[in-house]
Amino acid sequence: MAYPNNNYQKRPFSGNRDYPRQAEEPVPDFPKDYVDFAENLMKTRFRQITTSKLRNILSLLMDVYNTEILRTETELLEESKVKLQMARIRIAYECGRDRNTKEFVEGAHLLPWLKAVGSSREQAIRYIHYLEAIVAYHRFWGGREN
């Protein structure tokens, strides 16, 4: 369809051509041996992401950890749930800014496992320990600053 004031043809939106859609692989369950998983992940992918970016992601969740570790209830506080949701948004934003970050986040299953935390206090604490293990092994294997 031609428009009189334009020199080009309007076409329907066909999606982002830089990121072709692929069939999504099923995400594995959160591992019981998440420290070993983090170590193996960082052996091969530590160059994909900077220490500061990892620490920024971790800092988003440390407030939740500091609040929830002192409690004994099984469900997260509403405030903690909101902070987890905001962390998901921030991680997704960082993935959109940098292709290497996106590849790392997908390989580490950060978004689906964060979403799977739901309202479980125990799962949230385990997830944050997993992020701490990623940061630690990133530095151990020689991860770069900035």
C-alpha cells in the first residue's frame, strides 16, 4: 500500500531481524548442586560478562536476602516479591543492551529460575546463593572488571 507523502512502502511489522526466533528449549529445574553448576558455567562463560555487571545484578537481590534470611516464614514478604519482579525487569533490560549479557543470562538460566522462585522464601535464598557462587567463580576463573 503506497502513501502519498512517503517515498517508501509500508510493510507490516515482521519482528526484530537481529534476533530470529528459535524454538525455546525447556529450562532445566534449579539444580540441587547449584554451586557446582555455577563453577562449571563460569569455567566456560566468565569472559561473556563483567564483574561489575554481575555484582549489579546481585546487589538488586541482596536487600531481599538480608530481609528474608532473618525470617522463618515459608512465604516471601510482599515487599520482597516486588523487588524480585523489579530484578527480573532489570536483568531483561541488561540483556537488551548487550548481546553477551543476554547469552550469559540465557546460559545461566537467570530469568526463568528467578521467575520460578515465586513466593517461596527458601527458593529465593537458594537463588541468591547461586548468584553469589556465580560472582565468586567469575573472579576465581579470571573474570574481567568493567
